[in-house]
Amino acid sequence: MTRWSDGIDLSHHGDADSAPGLVDLAVNVRHGAQPAWLAATLRDALGRLDRYPVAVAAREAVARRHGRDPNEVLLTSGAAEAFVLLARVLRPRRAVVLHPQFTEPEAALRAAGHPVERSVLDWPFRLTSPVTSAVIPKDADLVVIGNPTNPTSVLHPASDLVGLCRPGRILVVDEAFADCVPGEGESLAGRSDLSGVVVIRSLTKTWGLAGLRCGYLLAARELVEELSAAQPLWPLSTPALAAIEACSSPLAVATAEGYARELVEARSFLVAALTARTGLRVVPDPAGSFVLVDHGGDDAVRQRLRDAGFVVRRGDTFPGLGASWIRVAVRDPETSTRFLHAFDAARALAVSG
Ligand SMILES: Cc1ncc(COP(=O)(O)O)c(C=O)c1O
């Protein structure tokens, strides 16, 4: 289903632009081999497909990983299912989505029949510095924000997010990229004291499991019960549950921490190279596995990059951005270097042509 709003296709995602043979810098799923223990877990789960899935162990593992009660955990078929469940179960009077951000939360709210207001942050896309450009109405009873935010890669301090909490308001924090941040210092996943906060997590990105569909949300027990009642029977497969359990273990958390540290280095390389180029605006201090860049030109730059074999995420399907913005996935320095050469050539052609 295509969901357009204000001329923007909210259903457009990076995978639609990607194609075999092209270097994919549009989809932010980590490349590289899965750890042996995860591959073995998945193989083992395939041997149990004759039985219906049992979610107890995975739910308890997630609860332990975040220091929550298992009753505060809802396992979902990716973060995407969490957005749909929330949209179908909640009855917001005034729903506000902070943009630019991943468009599915807004699309799910609209598909469920809720009017949605956009609160759009201007450069540098932060809630507080230097002054916040986005106004969140005091009576908004549902506010959705990403942290770190896709596509800006901005990591909001936890204190800024807590500052958005109000009695009677549900604050949904999409933490699909939280495990890109070493130490996960700004995550609200462990905060059961904040009863109005819903944290959404995904296993898609760090573990390269986009095709398996596994994620979860953390929320107050009563809301988890309501959302759970809206799910079909057996919403997650046995392999997805096995992956969630395995990826919540202390070993997995330590492995993800290692990936996050490697990401910091690879991202510094890309950001330094982009920042050294004139005529570009690079969103400062990115915290995700991607970097948002304003090249100041039109969509021809992205098309030329594609002709040169590189797919980047277009900016014009994010409310608050436009065709001069591209989001670039962080890859190894060798791939980033090849991208940078192609980017220079694409920009030079745009100027001369
Ligand atoms: C910010 C953000 N949240 C959620 C999702 C969806 O994640 P999942 O694959 O777990 O449904 C994505 C996917 O691109 C995303 O970028």
C-alpha cells in the first residue's frame, strides 16, 4: 500500500532503491558474517519447525537484558509490527510525530485513521540546541521520536526525552538503532519508572536479520497486555524467537558493543572526509550507522551516484528534508573511499551540467 501525505510517499524505504550489483548505501543493515553462535542458533531452530513457537524464553531473555519485568516486554515481528499495534490499539486525541524521522510510525497512525501532526526539527535536528525549532503541543497525548534518529543520526540526550514526558501522554521512542551507540547511554529501555514511555527495539540492523522479522517493545504492563491482545496467535516464528533469545544474552550484548565501537571508527573516517569537502552540510555528531548530508544540489546527484554503482537513501521522502539530502550508510573505509570518489564526480557533473 502506498501512503502519501502532503506529497510525500511515507511508504518509501531504502530497499526499494537497492538492486543487485549496486553498492547498497541506502539500507542500514549491518553487512558482514553473522557470528557463529547466531548462525548455529538459527540452524538449530529450523529443526523445531514442526512445533508451534513458544515465546517464554525469548521474552525473559529480553527482560533480563534490559532489567525489566517480562510482563513489560512484547515481542514483535520487527519494530514495524510495534508501530502498527500501537496505532491500532491507542486512541490518541492529538498525535505528534517529530520529523525528520522514519516514516512508518506516521504511516501506521494514518492507516489506523488517526490524524497526525508533524513537528519538524530544523538543522541541526536537536530538541534543545541552539533553540528548538519544533513545537510539541502541550496537550499532545502521543509523541513519537527516534533515538538515534533515522535519517539524521542525531542522538538525543535521555534527559531531553524525559523532558517530553507528561501525565496522560504516551512517548514512543524508536530505538531501532540504539545498539549502534557504545554503552547505549541515552537509551530509555531500562526505565520502568517512566510509565508513559514505550521503547521500540529491532534486531534487524546490528544482527543483519532484516528478513527474519524480530523486534520488541518495552512498556508498562497494562499497555503490553492490550497490545498483546491485538496480535495474532504465534506472531513470531521459532527461528525469530531463538534469535531474539540469543541476541539478548550477555555474549550478544558484548558482541554488539564491539560492533558499535568498530562503527565509531568507520563513521569517523566517512564524516571527516565529507566534512573536509566544500559545499556540503554534514549533520554533526552522528550516532547511527548512517550519515545525513546536504549536497545543495538536486536529485540528479543521487541519480549519477546510482549510474556509478552506488545507491544512497533519497532525502525527499522524509518530511523536513528534500532532494538535496542523502543518507549514506557507514561501511568499511575502502567502500567509503570509493563512494567519496563517485560522490565528487556526481557533484562535479551536476555543477558543470
Ligand atoms: C528507525 C527505524 N525504526 C524501525 C525500523 C523497522 O525495523 P524492523 O526491521 O525491526 O521492522 C527501521 C527500518 O528501517 C528504522 O529505520
